[in-house]
Amino acid sequence: MAALLEQLRQVLGDGGVLVGDDAIDAGRSPWTRTGAPKAVLRPRSTEQVSQILAAANAAGVPVTPWGGLTGLVDGARADGALALSLSRMNAVEAIDTVSGTMRVQAGCVLQTACEAAEAQGLLLPLDLGARGSATIGGNISTNAGGNRVLRWGMMREMVLGLEAVLADGTVVSALNPLMKNNTGYDLKQLFIGSEGTLGVVTRAVLRLRPKPVSDNVALLAVDTFEALPQVLNRLRQAIGAQLSAFEVMWADFYELVTTPPANGRPPLPHGHPYYVLVEAMGADPEADAEPFERVLGEALEAGEIADAAIARSVGERNAIWALRDDVGQTGRNAPILAFDVSLNIADMEAYVAEVRAALAARWPETSSLVVFGHLGDGNLHVIAGVGDRSPEARHAVEETVYGPLRRIGGSISAEHGIGLQKREFLSWTRSPAELGLMRTLKRALDPNNILNPGKILEDAGAAGA
């Protein structure tokens, strides 16, 4: 290891290899556990990433890629490995305002990329709570989703091309800027959502959209679950593609984020079982407000919503969004376990009721369940607390949350990936044939199993093992 680190110091120069306390400091994150890496490597170019991986592969030393360290499934845990941080590869390299594309390095922070696009009158639609820390490379490696999937899709839909480095140092440059390019295998798809196990994304070409100039936001109170999809469909029919967010907060989450010590205050009174943040983004500030308000009035008259608060200023819009983003308040029920699942909307009410009842039956005095999420795209965030930090309790809660999904065809991970935490349960939502093909791809692209080993697949193994 010492010889390898010295070799990499020659490649990366001053500050390029961090060890000891410096490595620990580089891995500090309020979101995720990074473990104890042997060193943290900080390249400045794709060529340096290539040299790192070639050397590590030859030495048989594992490498764990790091983005913004905002993941929630221990995908960046680097115990005994070399942590590869792309924090110094953070540039927005080019924006094509005619084609509506952006070429960006993988270490660029999402918010920085979004602001660069907005400065050119364009929109990078990806939006999530960790926007100020998460990086483009990390968003690609986990196929991030966030608040606006309903309209613009997951990260996968925003990536036109990318550059990645394979385990042996081979650089695969497929920085395609074209929307249409049917020339054989779409190689970028191998790396999107693969959590750094098949290659390290170093640069990407992203599709941008025209920046909306109208932004209508409202908070709705809804008294029955059956009314939620009715309101969603009514909005889709009335304002069509302008509907960019349909975020549902169960009452327990809404109460947490609108009572002290939270900074938020309730725009609508407590007492309703569901609260919905609705956002519509369009091209005409004056004309877009009228159909937005009209459809909400129609929903109110039809009894689908019980109350509504429409934002009348940027400050009010931001205050409503701040409630949805204040997920840290769920920590008031600590110890907690956070889950990110997806399922059909029609199954959600029964699913939440089943999980809540199962937790209460096993931990009647200490259990809590806080639910919120992107209901429009089928994604729920489920925060469970049982008052027990033991590994046995954690496993029991995981089985409680994931078990019903296995039966109804849901997914154990909507947008955070598998990492280490969900690996045991991957077979509950993926078939043996799918898992077999994943292992085949892993062995083909990383035969020595050095890239983020143990993540997603426990038994991928090295070739010949």
C-alpha cells in the first residue's frame, strides 16, 4: 500500500493524497458513513482518474468513488479502500444555449450546475433536498430523482452522454450532445444508477430545458387518501405539462415541520390527514395563475380538497417548499430508520396502514412512522422509529417495511440506490435472471472486483473466484 500511495502522490501532486486525520476530515458528512479509507485521492482530471484506477487495479486495491457524500445507503463506505473524491473536478465546462445542453465535470455540485443553467435562461430540472452538497457524478451514479420527476423524469432522462473510466483505467468517452443517436448499445446506461461499481463517471452532457418564468405553488389539505389521485388527475387534465410537483405530506410529517423547534409555521391548520404541495411552472406569469387557481377552486367545490393556501409571493413559495425540505425534523423521533420505496399509488394507503400497524404491534410504546414523498411518481419516504438501536431491531424494521413491497410488486429503492444497507433485500424486488445479468456485467467490466466492491451485489466476486 505504501508503494502504491507514493506512486499516486507522484500522479496527483500536492494535496492529491490525503491520509490520517486529513482523510477523516475529507469524509465527514451529516448524511452518510464513509468508514475508514486507507487514503482519499483527489484527482483534477480524467487522465488522473485513469492513472489511479490502472494502478489500483494492478495492485488489487479496492477503490470507492465519492461524490457529495449525501447518500443514505452506505454506498460511499470505504473501509480499507482508497476513496476517490472528484471534488476538485467541479467545473461547468460549457453551456450550449442553442441546443440546450451543458457539459459538466462529475464533481460539480448540483446547485452550482443549476445556477449556471439559470444564468443562461435555462433549467436543469433535477431538484432535491441535498442540492447544495450532492454532485452531478453522484446524481448520475444513483440515478437521482427528487421533487420534479413527475414532469422531467429521473437523472437518466437528463443525461445525453457521459465519460467514464473503467476499473483498468480505460477511458470511455461518450460525451454525446445529441438527443437522437441510435448507434448501437447506449453505453451511458451502464453507468447511470450503477453506484460506481462498473466505472467512475468523470464528465457528462446534460439536457437543459427553457427556464420557466411562472411558478405557482399551493398547499392543499386533503381528508381522504382516495381524493389524492383525484386531485392529481384533475391537475394533470387542467394544466397538463405545467404540473411539476405533487408532494404529499402525511399529517405526522406536517406536524413535525410546523411546530417548534422547527422554524416552519402551518399555512393550513393541523387536523387533516394529508397535505399536498403542488407546483406548476410555465411560460406566462399572468396567464398561468388563472387556470391554476381555477382548478384548485373546482377541486374545493368537488370536495376533493378541504382547504388551500396559494402562495402570493416568492417568500411564501419558499416557505411552503421549506416545509417539505425540512426532513431533518424527523430526527426528533430518534433513533430512526429512513426508507425510500416506490409502489403503485393505489397500493399506498393500505401499505402505510400495514407497516404502521406492524410496528405498533411489535413496539407498542415506542414506535413512530412518518411518511412523505413524491406521490405523483410513486415514491414514498418512510421514516420509522422504534426506540431500539440494536441490529436485530433494525433488521426487523427492514423486513416490516420491505415485506409488503415484495408481495405487491413495489421497489425497495426509489431513488437512493442499494449500497450496503439494502443489498440483502435486493432479491425481493429483482428476479434471479436480473441479478445474474448484473453479476455478468460486473465481472466483465471489473474482473478484479476493485470498484466499490460489496455494494449492490455481495457476491459479484472477481473473475475465477
